[in-house]
Amino acid sequence: MAKKVLVVHGSPRVNGNSAQLADAFTRGAEDAGHEVTRIEVGRADIRGCLACEYCFSHEGACCQQDAMQEFYPLLREADVIVWATPLYCYNYPAQLRAFQDRMFCGIAKPFGVKQTGLLLCFEDKDETRAEPLLDVYRVNTAYCGQESIGEVVVKAVYEVGAIAGNPGLQEAYDLGASLA
């Protein structure tokens, strides 16, 4: 059965390495018959959550009027969300964190996302540098009661295009193609 997949790309860099991972995953998922929507949050105007709990008394609606207003309907339709991101200071970029924090309104009116995945790339050659972000991803996945479809982690890529020919691109494609 075809799924609605939301790929959330968190890098502010245009056409960077995480974007190429997202492209590969998308091709795999579409080749497997799934409907994929990709959103670029790395350059979107998204403010942080105010913790005002307006959403609790307004059926999950947020009081802030910014780019999240166009993303909320996509979150409500998605079966799967895939985070495509570089590693910034051992975590997600701030722009992606703001998006994730604004998903707080999903507590008031839950999103239907049942599965999640991670596409991660970073400059360092030491793969342990990714552990803090991987821990956050795994804890959040468990907290949200979602099933992880998998993680693709690519180290030692920084310059735009450095990921070309990297086996991680095939891993990302295969993850998309294996989505069940």
C-alpha cells in the first residue's frame, strides 16, 4: 500500500550533501510507489515554540503565523516523516529544531505519523560525533511511539558535492525503496 512520505530537509545549504541524501531516498521511495513530499525547512521562516499552549485550546492550531502554517497540513497527512540533515554542533541545525519544537501542537491534535527515518551527514571522520544527534532521534522516535524505518549516517563529507559516489547515497535509495 502506498504511503505518504514527508521528507523534511533541514539544511540551510542549497543542494548540499544532505539534500543529495534526500534526493536518493526520494527516488527510492517513489520507485517503490510511495507519494513523497519534500519540504525545505533550512531556509524557512519558522519561529520557535512559545510554550503558550494556545494549541491546547484551539484544536492543535498554533497562534504563530509563519511558514509552519503551510507545513502543518502536510504533517497531518503524512504516514512517514524522514529527517534529512547535516550535523551542526552535535545536533540538528537550529532551523530544523524550530520545526520540531513547533510540532508540539501535535500533542493537542496528534499527527498520524507512524514511522520515521533519518538521513544524516557530517564533516568529521569520527562517527562517534553523530551519537548525540542519533540519541535525540531515537529518544524522540520512542517518545512519539513511531517505528524507525532506519538511519543512514554518512561521515567525512563537507564541501558541496563531497557525497558524490559515497555508498550512503545507495543506502538512502535502498531505505526509500524498502519502505513498507
